[in-house]
Amino acid sequence: MKDRGVSRIEGIDVTPEMLDRARDRGIYESLAVGDIVSTGLEADRYDLLIASLVDEHLRDLQPLYGEVYRLLQPGGWFVIVGYHPHFLMKGIPTHFHRATGEAVAVEAHVHLLSDHFKGGSDAGLTLREFHEGVIDEAWAAAKPRWAKYKNEPVSFAMVWGRS
Ligand SMILES: C[S@@+](CC[C@H](N)C(=O)[O-])C[C@H]1O[C@@H](n2cnc3c(N)ncnc32)[C@H](O)[C@@H]1O
């Protein structure tokens, strides 16, 4: 990313093991254990924030969007990528597999996409882009067990701006 003008990348996660995996990428200047809704990072400093596959683990979205607004410098951007609430509402939470093969679900909360719109707008951000992804051929090829959900919405991405 540095060859595309990115000068410094920082990361935060509440789980040290996930930060270890991020460290293996070799792209982060700093990686800190912390809560995404209360980072303790400096206000008005960041020109781009990205939250990936975390919102469903938060009980409430308002603190997330409030913290994003606090951290962004005016003119900054926030990209949020998430697991579509459609699958949570079908009773299929995000989960991982232990080395033994056992599937372990992580506590998850349903946030409607309109909850995101309200959360970001109430925090003072402006929604600039909004996309939803469905299970398509590429998904089914990568994860054959999901082929039976073809055409169902599995992901969303929003781009927010702070004026
Ligand atoms: C599905 S993983 C996604 C990891 C990574 N962001 C990615 O996109 O590959 C969900 C992550 O959210 C983290 N998480 C859950 N609640 C959090 C919170 N309040 N603050 C920071 N991280 C949190 C978990 O520790 C876990 O690493």
C-alpha cells in the first residue's frame, strides 16, 4: 500500500491472537489490543479508517460511529465491510473451526443496514457509497458448502465521509 501513497497503517483488535496474524502481514506500524469503540487514539488524526467483519460483535453501533467521527480528520473516510445481517437472521452466525474441526460461534448481534445508516448519520457522517454482495459463482467455488445459498446477500460495504 505504501507504493500507493499510504504513509502509515495502524491496527486495533480486542484479541492478541488476531493481531499476531495481522503482524505476519508486515504492513502495520503499530498494532494495539483495544476496543474499537473506545480506542484511546488521538482525535481528528486519521484520513482513512477501515472496520472489517467486526460490527456484528458489537451490541450497539452508535459507539462505533461516534468513535469513527472522533478519530477522522475533516475530509476523512470510513470504510466498513461486514457480514450481511441476512445470514445472522437465518441463524447462521460467524464462526471459526478449532484445530479439532469443531465449529465455534462468536457472540453476534443483528444490525439492520438501516441501523448502520442511522448510526453513521446521527454521528455526523455522510454515506457516500453502499454495496451488498451475494453468494455468486466465485463464492461457491471458494466455499462449496455455501453454494446452496446462491444469490442470497452475504456481505455489505459502506463508505462514509466526514465533512
Ligand atoms: C471475523 S474477525 C475479523 C478480523 C479482521 N478484522 C478481518 O477482517 O480479517 C472478528 C474480529 O473482531 C474482533 N472484535 C470483536 N469485538 C471487538 C471490539 N469491541 N473491538 C475490537 N475488536 C473486536 C475479534 O477479536 C476478532 O478478531
